[in-house]
Amino acid sequence: MKRLLRVLLNVVTTMSLLLFVVTMILWVRSHWVTDHLWLSPLRGVHYDVSSRPGLILISRSALTGRTSDIYSDSLDRGPGWSFESSALPKAPVSPFTPDGSHPAWQWLGFDHLAYVQSWPSFGVRKFRRIIFPMWSAALASALPSIPPLVRIVRRKKWRSEGACPACGYDLRATPGRCPECGTRVGASAAKSKE
Ligand SMILES: [Zn+2]
């Protein structure tokens, strides 16, 4: 059981580090290129994930109450997905608007925008968008791997100090076995102190 837990923890740590690296690459990339992923599960509903310099934008648009047979390619393309990358414009337009979150949140790179638009001859469109900064994604992806890394560094330090590698108890008086937690320690661990 303990072994399984350790394997699971290693998987989570590796995934988190991998995600962190991917986020960092996307972060740097976002200053040169705009990535755009478009996904529609059904006609009239689509999700949009795109990058801006240092930012990630995720939006959902849903068209309901259709009143005509006019179809708009940008609003209700049929189900499917697409991905495209384009060079960043020379003067990129800020995605933040006064209709979004408080300016303090926007300054940090966070935003939430929601509105309902209605066209009498077309239908009603519900739009919702969140923006978050790449740094928050990098931080969130790195977080799960911090405790295991701290543990590894601490264990290394304890070992080099001649302390118990499991609990850090001073083993200079009792080399070989930790009186605190019972961990058997190789003689070399205590000797390395000298
Ligand atoms: Zn111990």
C-alpha cells in the first residue's frame, strides 16, 4: 500500500513538473505567437482557448433560441475543432475591457467577462470568458511537486549531517539505528560527519 502510494506520488510529481515545463514553454511562446484552439461539441456552442502575451483566454459561446436559418461561421459552425497559430500583431489589442473584472484583477492578469447578446433575426448568444496569467498556471502546475522536492533536499541534508534520513534525529550518539523512529542507517551515514 505504501509502495503504491509512493508510485502514485512519483507519477503526480512527474506530471506536475512536465506540466510546469509545458506552461513555461507556452509562456515564452505567447510573446511571439498567438495559439488558438477552437472546439465545438455541437452546432451553436463553442469553446475557445487562446494565448496572448503572458495570458491564457478561455471562452464559451452558446447560441440559443434560433429565430432564422441564417448561419454565421464564427458563431455556429458545425461540430469539430481547429487549431491555428499566427504571429503576434505589432500592436496587440488588450483583451481586457471595462465590462470585465475590477481593474486590480485585470492588472494582475485575471478577468471574467459574461454577457448575453440578442439579435432579433438570429437568436440569443450567451458569452462567458475567463483570463488568467501564465504565471498563475506555472505556479499551480509546480505546486504539487514542491513538497516531494523539499523532502528529497531535506533528506540529503540530514544524511550529510549524520542525522537520521527519515526523521532528522541526531545520530552521532547512536549510529546504525535511529532511536527516534527506528530506521536502520548504514554506518557510512554517521561516519560522513567526521
Ligand atoms: Zn529517525
